[in-house]
Amino acid sequence: MFLNRLKTALPKSHTIQTRNVHVEAKLKELGFDIPPPVRPAANYIGVTRQGNILFLSGHIPYRIPHFYNPQHLITGKVGVDVTVEEAYEHAKSVALALIGTLKDVAGDLDKVRILKLVGFVNCVDNFKDSPKVIN
């Protein structure tokens, strides 16, 4: 009921779209397995809920499928130790870890809408291809 009222109250440019794709099925079809949620390794909160909005803390790359095993933590600087292609694969592991955290807290990924996503790349000073890594 609320959703119907919201749809009629919003201007046409802000209408709410209904998704017809089951997120977990699509990820599986693409060959991705959702890892278990990340557990904070230090004294911080991994995810906070404010009403119906979730705020996730930073996630770091691990070699798939060894999520959260310190022996499989990926390190290095793009442009020195890591190629753009390798960094892109590392970013995938971070994205999957974020999805695992979202699934743990939200339950149904089909109900999740990303409002903002920020990515950081450890790279040399003159590196200009961060979008090729993060996208």
C-alpha cells in the first residue's frame, strides 16, 4: 500500500521500477558463489542499519574462494605489483564479499537497492585507470 502511494506521489522521472531478475539466481548463472558474511577482524562494526538503509564498512580483497583467511589476503599496488586485469579480479572478490554481507543482513537480495558505492584502488600516483578496476 505504501509503495503504491509512493509511486503516485512521485513525479514520472522518479517512478520506482520493479525488478524481474532474481539476484541470487543471476549471480549463480554468471558463475559466482556468494560467500558468507565478513566478520570484523578488529574493533569496528561491519554493517549498521538505520531504518531500512544499510551502511557497510570497507571490505578488502581475498583470493576466491578463501574469503577471510589471512593467508589469502591480496596485497600489492596497481602499477607496480598488480596489473589492471589482476586488480579487476581482486575487485570482484570485494564485490562478492559486500554481497555476502548484504545477504546476511537483508536476507533477500531482491529487496536491496544500492544507493551509493565507493571504491578505492591502491595504486601508483600517476594511475588513471581506477574505473577499469572498480567497474
